[in-house]
Amino acid sequence: MSTKRTLFKGGIILTLDANIPNLEVGDVLVEDDRIAAVGPVLQTDDAEVIDATGHIVMPGLIDAHHHMWLGVMRRMMPDVDDLFAYIDVVAEKLGAHYRPLDMYLSTRLTAAASLDAGITTVIDACHNSRSPAHTDAALNALQESGIRALHMVGAAMDKQASAAHLPGDLPRLAQRWNTAESLVRVGLFGQLNLDWWQAARDLDMRILTEFIGDLARLGPEFAKPGVLGTHNIFNHCSRVPQETWQLLAEAGVNVTVNPRSDALFGFDDESFAYQQAVNHGLTPALGIDLDTAFGSDMFGEMHALFGQQRSAMRYRRFRGEESVPAPITVAAVLKAATVNGARAAGLEDQIGTLTPGKQADIIMVRTSGIAVFPVTNVTGTVVQAIERADVDTVMVAGQLRKRAGQLIDVDLAALEADITASRDYLIKASGWHVDRFTAA
């Protein structure tokens, strides 16, 4: 079988690998699904050449926490600041009426929008796994989209739902999806249910927990050896006591934060979960969280993290605190959106940097936009100036998913019609009234 080669030629190369130099002008060679070489001038006679002149070539962005099943509910609740009011709408009213079809369409929409925005990997936090059929629909949507994903299967939040199929459905899912070659894998959205955790650990699955310090506590049972570890992902982690941070740090768990969502709900304070994680030697990653207020845009999360960390630390400094952490850098922000997300997904040896031998998850962003040029600082340009409209090319595992600014093999008109029909069905079935000019 012949090797498929793609050469990104003549771009600004941002590797995010400390051992692989960045290049003001350089090439990236892809062979099949892997990065074969990074260098100033690479020669190959049989490669498809992508002219990267006037572009930055870099690793794909990694969205480390996103409820992809909420895609159909885009901006339904842009002003919500009450977590339980949010749950009432998305779970009790609309989520309770989800069919497998609605799960499929919402996930498919979120996946396509993510790819369009340069996101090549998503940790999909699904707290509406109403049945095996719903789970299968979401996984099929992810696979068909071509995105890389870790789908976290979790109990639905509404009172009507049954979780009787969990965690019993996990072995079937692990056998089907958790193979070395699969772009889409399965984990457990297990909250603090240790019986479920054990079932997931027996299958070598990662375990996701939404964790807000004043709504949940870790009892002494979580300090037992082997309970917490690198298989755990804790999201939000706002207002967490110092003794709990110490426990998480000693166990080496993964932490994800959602700058815009955490601010929307008022989860965080000036102690700032991202900074607490860094202070304890952890490597926090960035997630988008939800579509009910936002959408699939990691550039927005990077902007928010940069501004929020600096505001929180300066507030503490103005208040007279000593030894306040330094202002965040654009390099740290970009690492949170790439390298740290790869680690959270358990894929740090596969993605997150432009390293020969790793999977070819690569994006190419234009620098010719009026808001972008001239490119004086490359990382600063990506974090502070690039937007989703500047994403020209997206590759996942060596397969092009977006080229010349257009998604490949996505019928947007058909998807829009299907999503609109799904939304209208859910609104009618729930009886929930929507005013298109007044935010919920």
C-alpha cells in the first residue's frame, strides 16, 4: 500500500515542542496519519503540496470540556447566571425529550463547528446519555465528522431519566471504541460515584467529574491509594479548599477550566481555579463547556483566560497581598489550549505538538487578515488576534477536514434544516416558550 504524503510548504511553523525549533519559514511533512518531519526545507516528489506562505502552521486546538449534545440549544440562555435555572431548561425541559436523532444532530453540529474553528480534539462531556441508543448516536456523529474525541458517557440530569444501563454499558462501548486506531474513544462522566469509577478503571477508562468547591466535597475515601490519579479529569475546580487542591495535586489529576462559562455562572473568584492548579504543579487545560451561551470557539476561551487571570491577580495585588502569581503569558494560554488538553485526554504522546511521529492534527491559519498582520510575535498573534474566520486548513490524523476556508464533505444547508427541525421538535415537546428577542 502506497504512503500518502502531504507537505505544508513555506509557512511560519509553531511547533509547541521545546525540542523542535519554531521556524520563521519552514515545512511540515505528513505521511499517512503522522507527522514525518519538520524542517526549513523538506524535499519530497510525491506529496500533495499545501502552500503555507502567509500562514501559521501549528497543532490543532484541543477543547478539553464541551457538552456537545447541547448544540441544538445554541444561545438559548446567553444571560443565565443561575446553575439550577440552566439545569431546569436544558435537562428537565428540553433534555428530557431528546431522541437519539437529536443527540446525533447536536453532536454532529458541534463537531463540524469545532473543526471549522481549528479544534481537532474535543473531550465530549455528555450528561444526557439516556440510553445505549443515545450514546451510539453521539459516537456515530463524532466518527462521521472526522474529529478526534473522547466521549464521556454520563447519566442524564433530569428526574425522568434512568441510568439503569450505566455503568453496565461501558464494556460494550470499550470493546467497540477504545482501540489503538480509533479517533473516537469512550470514558465515563462519573461525578463522585466510586462504584462507577471502579467499573471505568477496570476498563482503563478516563473519568470526568464536574467539581465546584462549595457544591461538592471529597470525603476521606477519595484519599485512599489508587482512587485518584491521572485517569481523573476534574472540571471547573472553582472555590476548592486548599486541602483538596493538595489531594488533587498529589494524585496528579487533570484539571480543566472554562473561562467564559465559569464567569457566566459566577463559579470562580479571585483565587482563580486555573491559577490554583498551576500553583499546585498541575497543567490546566481549556474547555468551552456549553453552547447555550457560547459556541465552538477556543479563541474566545484564550482571550478570556488571558484577561481573567491578569484581572484576578492584579486585584489581589492591589488588595495588598504579597507573593501574588505573575501575570499569565500568551505562551501559557496557548499551551493550555493545546498541550495541556492533550494531556487531559490521555493523548499527550499522540497530539498537541508538531513532533515527528505524532498524529498529524494540524491547522493552518491565515495571517493576511486586516486584524492580523504584521506578525511580529507569532504566539501573541495566535492568542490575541487570530479568529475562527482565519482558520484556513484543518487536518486530523492526516485527513483534511477543512481546506481554503471551507469544511469538506459537510452539507451546511441540510445540517441547518435538520438542526432547526430538531430544535423545533424539542421546544414543542417540552412546551417551553422561546422569545427570540428576550434572553432566558
